[in-house]
Amino acid sequence: MKISIHATLILFLFYHYSIFAQKIDPNNLIINNVRIISNTSDTTYVEASIFIKDNIVKLVSRERLNLKDTYMLDARGGYLLGHLVINESPRFVILKQDPRKNFRVLISFESNTIFAIEGGIIHRNRLNKDYGTTNDKTPSETIKWLAYQPPPVSLPLSYSNSKKWNYLDTKYFSTLFFSALGLDRLYWLSQNNSSKDQIGNLNSNAGGTVRGFRLGLLGKIKTFKTPWSYTFFIASNAYDKNFESGNLKNFILFDYRLDIPLFDKYTLSIGKQKEPISFGRIPSSLFVPMQERVSDAFLNSRNIGVQLSGNMLGNKMSWIIGAYNSWFENSGNFSENETAFISRLTGVVYDKTQYSTLVHIGLGNRFGLGGQDINYRIKPEFQKSIPFLETGLIKRDFVNLLAPEISFLRGPFWFFSEYNWNYVNATSDYNYSFNSFQITGSWVLTGEHRSYNYRNGTVNPIEISNMVTHGGWGAVEFALRYSNYNLNSNDIKAGNMNIYSAGLNWWLTNQMMLSLNYRYIRTNAANQLGIANGLNTRILLILD
């Protein structure tokens, strides 16, 4: 016979402890470091913090909370059971241990109960006041995803949710099914005559399109002492594109990768995967502040190869090296395709957890040897747009790209900047040097934070605190960006382009986002200054 842990425990505790109610004001209270568990037979939980205002649950966040003039308690990793719903009165208990692992917790509930609240009254409190301390492990010591590259679609909590219909967990393996669909519509607002001379009239280029459709599997193989991770995705109109992208309407094998743990903090990744060189390119394009990325200008989207990654100095530094050649999917043999060697090193130079402040620096390098002629075709950061700059075919011996980066996080604010210097050693009389630059600023207006990903030296997606399905606003993000592309070098005078962008992203839930991007584009090419501006709307739907 099944016994409801929630009902049994709460009835016992509230009756038994009501006469011992303490006088801590539940109308302005934060409880940090609590583990929220479900009424199931598994042992999953979510580490979170809770903000209660006027006897209403206002916020449940995976970030540690610290608000002025608010009484804070430290749950010390206690397990929460009961009623915890945004915009409703709290009714729950916190236990020392997990009753799903140890049934004696229910029998000895008096000694195991450290907090109980119901009806606006704190019936029991054995928690200490939180003076600003955090968990025993710092964020840099807690790395949950094995691979250098995070799951290409999943949000942070999805992978650990074993009760989702699309999650299968067996003794030998686990699998999580994902799907994502992006729908775009491009509007060209104006274009001067010089721009029309450079690229033609843009009116026929406007309209709607399927930005991308992606579906696949990721999970773990448990037959090894330390489980291996796998990723398999197919896509149409792939989200992550490169400078050579053409018609990608047909489905392609987008990712197929196996991540093998080695020793303590090293991972060997084999298969088709991202080239891990750029701060703006490693995270999934679904969750970055702007709809399209500057780093697409000179970099491949995916490549087939092997890479080794790891961390050091208490996970404050990340590194990766890899070698790639896509002859397996392309025409020609191994020597006829480019062989790329990639490395990236990142470090956290300032990290104050209590203020949610962090400074990151990094440097990436990509050396590509041999391969076919290259043609850099740069769009003005609208996927549906035609290219505004194009070098034409260049016969090359090798290409060497350097990518320094810097990032600053403070609460809901995030700034980052990248510079890509791309040197082409050509077979002609000239060698060439092209470059791109960007600086991006993001502000989550609803107050959520992007946490730092110590595993690969990037940032995680926004974790929505109060979705519209719970009566909230979801997460609203405003972003600004300046970017520059220079394709003038020696006898190639393809032009220079400056783009000023503004974006607004509204995550209604974890599965739906509405996005708006505006760009003002100035193109210096053919001895003319072309000016155009456009607007792109996007609807993103995720099945996770």
C-alpha cells in the first residue's frame, strides 16, 4: 500500500508542534540552502532558496538569496516536503534527512524536523540565522554536467528530472528526449540608395522562415564505473551556422558525441561537435541574449574530431584541446579536407559569490591546415538576410584564428566582449588578415541571474523564477550590442560593417520564448556608405 509522505508527515508535525510556534516573522523571510524533493520513490531533489513575503511564496531560486532588511535562515541542506507554490501561502516542513532514503525519519519525526510553517505561523524552527554563508561547496566546485559543451537544448533542471514523460532511466542507461522549433519573421525598415547599389533591394529578402527545428537524445551509459554521456541530435535549418552555410532545409546529423570521463576532472569527447573556441559560441544559441552570434563570421558550426578538456585551480580555470577533420561527411579523402587544431584556456580572475560578481578572461586559438578554398560571407546578424560582405574564394595553405575574450557578471547584469583575428596564409602573392569584434550587454529586468559555468568558462541560461503559468511575468531580458566586421586586407576590399543592435527576450516559461531584435547597419564598401535597418521577431518553442 502506498503511503503519501507529504500528507502523513505534515498532519503529524503541524498538530504536534503548533504549541511551540516561534516568533520569527514569516512575512519577510528567506530560507537558503534547502533541498526540495517530490512525492515519489526516487531520490532526486533541487537545491534552492525561498523568499516569503506577507505569508506568500514570492520566489524560489537556485541562486542564494540575500535581501536587505529580510530575516534569513540557513536550512543546511535540509529536505523540504509540503506545499510550495509561487503566489500561495507556504505549508511545508524541512527535515534533517531524506525520508525516501531513511524511513526512520518519519518514525522519529520530532528529532528530525528542523522547520515547519503553515497558516502564517512558524510552528518549529531549529534553523540557524544565515549571516551570509553559503553551502560547503562553492559554485566553482559544483559541476553537474560532465561534458565541456552543455546539452544543446536542455535548461539546467531538465536533465535531473526523472519523472518527466520524455525521460527514461534504467539500470544500464538513461535517455532524455528534446525538441526545439524556432520561427522567424524579418522586416526591413529602411535602406538608402548606397546600400541598394552594394547589395540590391532588400524588400524581396523580408518575410518569415523556420529558423530551425532540432530534436534528439542525450543521456548516460551506466555500465561503466563513472557513467559516460552521449548526445545525438538531428536538425533542419541548423541553429548554429558558419560562414559557409548555404541551404540547410534538409535534415542533417547535427550532433553525435560521446563524452568519456578520465580520472577526476578530465573528459574525452569523440564525434561531431562544436569547435570549442569562442565564449559566445559554446553555449547553445537558444539561450544567448541576441538571436544571432558575431562569432559565426569565421568559425565552423560543427566538426568531427576528438577533444580533451579539464579544469584546474579549484575549477577556476578551464582548458580544452582538440583535433578535427570532417572527411567522414564531406567529399574527398582525409588529406583533401581541412584538419583543424583548436585550444582554449579560460580563468576566473575575480569571484565574489555573496555579491554574484565574477570576472572572466579567456583566449582561444584555431589553426586550420589544408582544405578547400574559403569564401567568407557575412550577414548582418539576421539569419534570413543575404550576405552584406563577401571576400570571394581564397586559395589557402592554412588559417590561424586568435580569439581573446572577457566577461563580467554582476547579479542580473552581464557584459562580454570578443575579438576574432583571422589570418589567412594564401597560395597567392598576398596573405590576408580579417577580424570581427563585439561588445554585448544584457540586463534581466525581472531580476534573475545567469550563473557562471565553471566547467567550460561560459554562462548558463537564465533560470526563470516565476513563470507565467505560476502567475508571474517569466523572465524578461534586454540586451545591447555593438559589432564590427572588417574584410579589407591587401587586394581584397570586401568592406567594413558596423552593426548597432538592441534585443528583448521574454521567457514566458522554460518552454516558450518571444524575442525581438533590431539592427542599424552601416556598410562601407565599393566607396559607398550603405545604411539599412531591420527588425526580426522570433518565437521559440522547446519540448523538454
